[in-house]
Amino acid sequence: MSIYSKKAAHKFYRLGPDLADSVQFILENTMINIRTLKSSLKEVNKAIALEMKGFCNPLLSIEGIGPVYAAGIFASIGNIKKFSSDDKIANSLVWKRKQSGKFEAEEKRLTREADRYLKVLLSRGSHIALECTTRSIALTTERNTGR
């Protein structure tokens, strides 16, 4: 356990001597579990990346979308050839219309009928891609203006 964690724990909640050893044991084991899970996650991500090399996946060409997100989207959609057009893929996600009179909102939500996992992947993936694009534009602007 780091020095900072010990100081913070001691400062905010003083334990009686009879509980201190038990709490210390639990915290140390929790930290060991977190490190182990992080290590396992890295191994799983490497395995997914290795498996994805066997597929032609254009999602990997999008900056910020790595093999894990691409594999998840790829697995959720399945065989892309079953869709005759891009519109068919989008329609399979079931977007909810927001409209009032003649007004129709530009932002639409995915309904509950759509694949939950795919919704999360698309949402996070688009956020990551947007962040990368924004960062790339900022760096390009900064280079061009000489700042």
C-alpha cells in the first residue's frame, strides 16, 4: 500500500488498534486483486488484438478505435454482408425519433430494442474518435500558427 493511501486512511478515519490489522489486510489484498485484474485485462486485450488481425476490419482505420472496441462492434453486428446498405445497419439499431409538430431533433437516442452492448461500444467509440479528432485538429492548428 502506498504511503499516500496510508496517510489518507489514517487522517480521515482513525481505527481502533483491534481493527487496524484486519483493515490493513483487506486493503492490501484489494490492491493485489486490482493489480492482478489490470494485468489480466492487458493480456485479454493483447489476445483480442491478435485475433482481430485475422479479419479485415475497417473500424481499425478510425483514429482512437482500437482492436478491443472494433472487435466488440464487429462481434455485435456480425456478418456485415447480411445488410444490403449502410441504412439497413443504422435501422437495425433502432433510433428513437424526437419530434414535436414540425420540429424534429437532430440528436436521437438508441432505444432499448437495440443491442445494449453495441450501444455502449458505439457511444464510447464515437466519443473516443471525436476526442482524437479534436486533439488532432488542435495540434495541427497549433503547428500552423507557430505557437
